[in-house]
Amino acid sequence: MLLSMPSPNDAQADLIAYLDFHVEAGADAVLDERPHDRFSEADGPAPTLRAPRRAPDPPVGQTAGPTAGSLVPPPGSPPPAAPSRTFGRAASAQPDEAASDARARARQAKTLDELERILADFDACPLRFTAKNLVFADGNPEARVMFLGEAPGADEDRIGKPFMGRSGQLLDKMMKAIGLDRTSAYVANIVPWRPPGNRNPTPQEVAVCRPFVERQIELVDPDLIVCLGAPATQTLTGTKDGILRTRGRLFPYKLPNREVKLLATLHPAFLLRQPVQKRLAWRDFRSLRALLDGKA
């Protein structure tokens, strides 16, 4: 039985598929047996790549032909196509530079539609290149209350809207219990792209996305902001306390023309893992209803 060797194009496609699998599973760095200071490497010059070895010249009188593993294409063959890039400049952008770019772009948005288009074109956050969809918002932008979570999950990434999975179903039930739904509330996340493998977004990723969510809040101009979980609460208030210490508390949040209240509460995903804590979330949502009714 004769076995055919895979072509270089097939081998490259298999390698890319293998790397894409690991990126989807949450791998975002290649490690070896010795430590590396990635920050100093990013500031240093790009490494010099060695040129590929040339195939040896054939003997006099013999025509060169393609050989297995040869890097030299046969005469007359078209030049190889340039490999498609998986990442844009975000792969090498410095966090401070990316956050500054995000602030400049966010300020340009005059409407929520403009902000969404700007985010769709923003390439200084690496999460954009591993996510399937931008998850911008759902609900009514004219609503008095705005709910903010941490980052999209797999269901949200597939559909392109926040809180579409099990935690979203629980959030809908919690809102319904106090007379709200997605026609009377606006729902978003502090990070609009799903981190690979549903990992937590890094502080650098949150810092890059923060100008956009702050501008999103300004454009919605809600009377009340509800932060679901510690990451959203810590990002918008600056507190370092955990969510079990901050839940139920009201924080001031400054908009360009006024100051509104921010309520911290538990994330629905946390409640799915620890159902006994639903009693605390119910207290917070009762406080939310009283605030909306002007009774608190």
C-alpha cells in the first residue's frame, strides 16, 4: 500500500486548525521551560528571523525538480499566497496605547449606533479576534434602568446579544418579579467580546474596553445603573471589595450632566452556582423596585 505525503498547504491548514482549537479552548500564550518577561520583549526590537535554507543546486546537466520538503518551488509555478493574518495590530498594541485609542474613538460617538459601529471596527483589543460576534447590548435604550454584567458567554457570543444563556434566563425571571423586562430595561456588559474558554477578562482587556462602556452609559443616560457581579461593580466604582460586601450598596455615578445611583448586586451566573444566595439578590431587586418607584 502506498502512502501519499500531505501537501504543504494541507499541513498548514491542519496546523492553523490545531491552533484555532487551542485558542477557542482558552489558550492565549505559548510557554516553554524557561520564564520570559513578555513586557520587556514587547518593548524591545523584533527578533531577526533566519532566511529559509535553499535547496542544493542539482548536478550539471540535471534538471531541478520538486522534492519532498523542498522550500524552493518548481520553475514557472506561481508565487505562494501570503498567509492570512489571524490577529491585527492588537496582538502587539501596548495596553496604555490601546486604552488611549479607545478613549479617543469612544468620544467620537454621538449615538449608540455610532458607538456600536466604532466598536465593530476597533482592533486594539485581542478579544475581538477570538470572539464570533460583538455583543453590544439588548433591551430599550430609553429605559430608566441599565443592567451591566461582565462579559459574554458562549450563547451570547453565538447570538450577538447579552444574557442569552442560563444566566440570562434567570435575569429575565428576576426582572419579571419586580415588573421589568427587556422592553423596560437596557442590558450590556463592561466587555463586549467573549474571552476564550469563558475565562475572566484580564485587567488590561477591561481597561481597553472601559471607555466604550462609559460612553455607552452616557448615551443611554439611565436613572439607575445595576452592576451584576464584582467585575462590573469594581470597574465603575473603583472599589476593591468583593461582591458579597458591596451587594445592596448604592454608589454615586457621575454622568456629564448629573449624578445617578449605582446599585451592586449578585450576578445571575453566581446565583446558579450558589442558589442559596438568591435571597440576597431578591433583597437587592426589591430595593431596585423601591428606587424606581421613588420610595427609597
